[in-house]
Amino acid sequence: MAFELFCTTRFPMSATGLTAFQSADFLAPLPVPPPSALAALTSNTQALNGTGLVLIVDDEELVLRLTGIILVGHGYQVLTALDGKIAVQIVQERRHELALVILDLIMPVMGGVEAFAAIAAIAPELPVILMTGYDPVDAVGRFDKDALAGFIQKPGSVPVLLQTVKAAIQRDRRGLN
């Protein structure tokens, strides 16, 4: 039995006509997959392994942890930030070490659009992937055309995350970003 891992605690309610967010905290026991299933998942995504320091920015700690675990398990080093303001501080301090930023759209203190502008001003060469549960057209439309190095829709899959990260870093290293 294989599992596709995704968790979020917020769901946009616009599909139902509501504009507010619904938040929930919950614990759900999940069966632990057998070692053979974990080995199969790892072997299926080994071709997507990579290297580089990735900054993950999201106000949901669970998303930070899970995304970080996946990336570290595939060869990346990871830093995390709970909001855009912290992310901008990290970019100021470590811009020459960072290979990529994965940025949520809606966060407290400083959201994704404002954080992206500040990051681009500090390190215009640093690729940024937007990862959000919002409608892709609306979310990406908040940024200048071709400003983002990629987009990941929440809920996402492990292969999509790894493919998007690897492509953004490789594209930047070839000087195409």
C-alpha cells in the first residue's frame, strides 16, 4: 500500500460561495506502510534527487515539516520560515547559499506577494516557486509574467514537488532563469 502525502489545515471556501477560511486542528491515526512500500516510493523518486539549499516559507508548520522531510530525503538541505518577513531576513543573510525559495501565498505578518518583491530586490537571480492551495490562475496572476520559477498546487504530490524543485534549480544553474 502506497500513500500520497498531503496535509493542510486551511481550505479556501470560495468554491461554496463563502469567502472566509475554515481552520481545523485534528489528529488522525494512519497505518504505517510496510518497508517495501517506502522503498518503492524512494526508488520511484530517486531520479528526482538533487542538491542545494532550499528555503521553504509557509505559515503551516506541518507543511514546512513534511516538505522539508521530503526534500532532505532527496538530497536537498532545507531552511524554513513561518512568514515572509522571516524569509526576507534569511535571504538577506544567506542569499549566496540559497538555491531556491518555495513560497506560500497567504501568510501572516508578510504574505507571499510582498515577500516575493522583497526577495527579488535582494536576490533577483534566486528562483522562487509558489506553493499554494489557491486557484493557480488567480495565484500566479498576482505576480509579473514569468517572475516565478514554478508553481505547485496544494495538495500536491511528492513527484510533482521534486520535479518542480529540480527543474527550477537546474534552469537557474544553466542561467536560463
